[in-house]
Amino acid sequence: MDAAGLAIELFSLAIKTYEVFQKAIDFPDTSSAIVLRLDVELTRLQLWGKHSGASLGVLVLDLVPFEALIERILQRLTSLLQDTVELKERYGLAPIDDNGTGNKRPSIRSKSFNQVKGAFRAIVKTRANTADAGQSNDQQPQVSALDRVRWAISSETKFEQLVDDIRGYTNNLNELLRESQRTTLSHDWYRTEMQVVGAMDDASSLQLVQKMAQMDSSCQDMYTMALRKAIVLNDPNGSGRKGSVQILSKQDFDLPSDFRQLSRCIAMHHPRSSAALPITQTSYILVEKKRYEAHISSEDKAALLSRLHRLITLLNTTTPSERGALPPCLGYWSEPDDNCWCLAYRCQFLPNSTLPPQKAEGRLTSAQPLSLLYLLQSSSFRPALELRVRLAATLSTVLSRLYGGQWLHKGIRSHNIVFPYSPLDAYDISNPMIAGFEYSRQYSEPASIDFIPQDFSQALYRHPDYQSDAASRNGYRMSYDVYSFGLLLAEIAWWVPMEKMYQDVMKKKSNLVSSFHSQQAEDFLKELIRRVGKEMAFRVGTPYQKVVEWCLKQGKSNAADKQLVVEFYTNVVVPLEEVSKTF
């Protein structure tokens, strides 16, 4: 047998030994999270097999110089799982008596464990079938008497060390891959994380995923997605919230004089513990209004308020890499006379950025944060292609993370992309912030109670099937969010605001702006897709063009939202990330 063939056989033996070892573990439900880490490591090992060629029976050429090292790593991994003395003395496992005495394997696991286990099993099974197809029957490995050994966990701490050591072997194998292969592998792993979280449909399963993910540094995105989905499901125990939503006092804010006419503004925050005490600190914050219908029923208003609380909690559950694009929300106050709630976001505005002028008495004049729409309308600001592509890539990544947590933005447009960190004397689009969450909601919530603005500038971004009366009739889906993002990507590519784009694309149509309903939106979509196919590749390249086309065509997709989450990552996030790295 040649060296490459030996490496393939050792990989297959390692997978088989691993699976047999997993089945032999007996454990109490309190150890479910740590046992599920074995599924994490099996999935990571199979991903290495996919990208190294080992699961297909042919090692990739780049790994041929490392054949001997690969063989040693796989042999050590297999030996580790077969060494009964080491498993007992070092890793806290105790053999179960074959005669039936001692511990017995529980016949029924918790529903949560079975659900998480089933999600990993479905992913692993797909890869295992591919691996089997790449091997002949005489290559199928045989495992010895290990099949008959059963183990009980006597020490969780020692068992966790076993999982960490297994992880170390997989890390060693991954380090032998080329950088491009490791990047593709990381994309596959992120898809795995999305699929696992997407398969969870109850709070207890999401709690178990969070507990498991907290133990493993490779599962931090899985943890965040599970945390957000738990918030979406309104789980009071499993969402990991660090405090209740704050109801703010309007008296603690210096607001612009025309605040009632604004939907968004910059304000000054002067928190006081009581009216009699002096101001303790001052900061600039962003205020957004979440409106509701004037004659809304008390039941629907309560439902919207519950949604508002989940939104605030969701926005306060961000990773360090997201905090610039998703600012923490301080809380809200109610404006019943204006039929809205006012959300206050903490933003680190630069002193020379979008801060408004003040009158002599210190009261703010009207203040709007710098938006992408404003920059698109500027005749003097024309950012380079690489800056525009990076902006698109950043926005797609943040939206993908929200979708992974089962939350839809529902208001994607250039007005809702703001740049609080950009100085006025030199516009900077490298640190966008996504705003406009006033209409956002989770996948499964009804849209009939939403306040749906009918002005032309917002209707332009809505899919033809979500215009006018069709909005309440059809309900909102993730595919409509993706469509809106496709329009935003087109704006960034051509650096033209959507209304101007509409006028250019539809200039031959007689009903240009006299009305905008489903038919006008459908006509616009057809003309825009035609122009994207004809012109956009010249402007920004073919990969970017294909992303825009894919987004615009998703509005008609029948894919379930949780399936579309993975497709969005594959067809939008990954290509834009790859293009942005070419500059």
C-alpha cells in the first residue's frame, strides 16, 4: 500500500473508532453539554477529511509532503480512543461491567440532547456517505473488541481534557492545510453552526447549545446565534440576558427643537438619579422612533411592546466584532402623543463628525446622523471600488449573523446605514452602523400589526409581493429582506441613490412615480435585473454582479427562512468577503 493510501485508511479507521467510542459513552443528563462536544470534534475532523481529500479517498497534492506526519497524528488519535488504561487513569472514564452490574446506560435521553445530537448526526451522516462512496469495500476499516466496551464518566473535568486533546489533534491536521483551504473550511464550519442552531425549535435545546458552545472556542458564533434565537423565542431563562430592558426618562435627554417631526436624531444624554441632583455625565446618543398605528388595539400594542423588548435585548447581545455595526441600546421611553416609542442607542460619535451645532442656551438644533443615502446624493464624494466592496461585505456579514439568530431587519435601505464615526471633513465609510430597526421582527411573527409606511422612498425597497395590501396578505419573509439588500448592493455598486436609479431605469415608462404598487415594483425589478446583467460586471466585477442578481431573484424563492440563512451566507457573504480580500 502506498503512503497516500495508508493515510486514507488511517483516516477512515479514526472516524470509525471515534463513532464507536461515542456510542460507548454512558453519562448523566448533567453531562450532556460536554458529551456533545464530541460531536463538535467529529464534525471538525470530517471537515478536515473533506478539504484534505481524505474522505474522498485521494489526498490533495499539497499534503503529499506531510503524509508521514498526517499518519502519525491519525494513529495517535485512534490509539487515544482505544487505550483503555489511559482512558481510565487520565481521562476519568470507568468501564461498565459487561455482566450487567454497575451503571446502566440510560435508555432515554432528554429531548434537548436528542435534538442537538440529531442536528450534528444529520450533518455528519451526509459527509460519511460521501466518504464511503470514495472507498472500495476492502478499504472499509474494521474495529476490534472496542465495539463491546462501554464507559461511564466518573470525572467531567478529566473527560473535558480528553475532548480538548482530541481537538488538539484536529487542530494539528488543520494547520497542514493551505490558507485558502482553511478559509473554505471555516466557511463550512460556520454553515454547520447555522444549521445546528436552525434545527433547534425550543428554549431548552437552545440552552443546551449555549452551554456546549461556551466550552469550545470554535463555537462562539454558534453560541451567539443560539443566544439570539433564545431571545427571539422570548425565553426568560435561556437567553443569557444580563438585566431587564430599561425604561428611560425623556427628561434625561436634550432633544432637537424639531424632534416631533423627526424619525431619527442625535441627542445629548444627561442621566440623573433624580431631578434634584446635578448632571453626572454627558454623552451623545442616537434616538430612533418605533411607531405604531394611532388606533391600535391594546392587545396588538402589548405584542409590539413585547417585540420591542426582544429587539433591545437582541441588540445588546453583540460580539466585540459587531459592536460598531450594532450599537447597544440603552432602553426606551414612550411618546403616546406621537404614537411611538423612542429607542436610545449608545454611539461613540467623534467630536468632529456628525454632531449638531448648539444654540446659545445649549439646546440642540435639528441633527441627523450621516447616512449612506446622504453620501450617495453627494456630488463630491466618490469612494474607491475597494471601499465600496468592503462596505458591502461588512453589511452582509452583520445581517447574516442576525438572520442566524432568526431576526429580520425589515427596513434595509441606504437611509438606515449611518456612519457616526465619520469626520465631516473626510467621509469614512469603513465603519457602518445598521439602524432603522423600528420595523424589525422575528421570522415567525405576524406582520399585520406592523406600522407600514407608504411613502415612495421606502416602498421602492420593498419586494413586489410586499407592496400595499399585499403586505398584510402575504406576510413578511426573509427573502424580502434579501431582496432589499440586493437593492442596497446595487446602490453601493453604482453609487447612485435608489430614487435616481428608479428614474434612470424606468425613464421609458409612463407611470414613473405617479404611483408605486406591486405592478410598478415588478416592472422596476425586471428592468433592474436586465441592467444589472448588462452593466454591473463592468462596474464592480462579475462576482459582485452575481451576488446582486441572486439577491434580487430571492423574493420569489420558496425556500424556508432557515434554509435561506445558509444560502445567504454561501451566495452573498462568502463571495463578497473573497472579493474584498483581493484589494
